[in-house]
Amino acid sequence: MSGQQILQSTFAEQCRISPAYLSDIERGRRNPPNDATILEWSRLLKRANAEEIGDELLAAAARDRGRA
């Protein structure tokens, strides 16, 4: 999948969550999940840079948690 985009609905399905919940996280309407969940989601992307994506997601979640 490297270089391709994944649909939000497809990604949400793979993560076993609703697309609405994923959208709420992205828009800051919901608290981000725990770090282990974020890393698992990044692995589902099956990209060569999944670790980098996971690190970016963790950093974003940490920033969001700091605002709460």
C-alpha cells in the first residue's frame, strides 16, 4: 500500500471502530486512544513507514492530552 491513501471508512473497519469515532478523534472532539492502540492502528496501515506514522500519532495524542 505504500504511496496509496486508505479510505477513512476502510481504516476504521480494520481498527474495528466506526468512521464517525475516527473522525471525532481527528477533529479533536474525542480524546485520543491510549498509546498501544495508536501503535496498533499504525501497524494496520501496512506501510513501510508505519513506525514513523505511529510516532507522529503518539506525538499528536500527547499534545491533545496536554490540552485536556
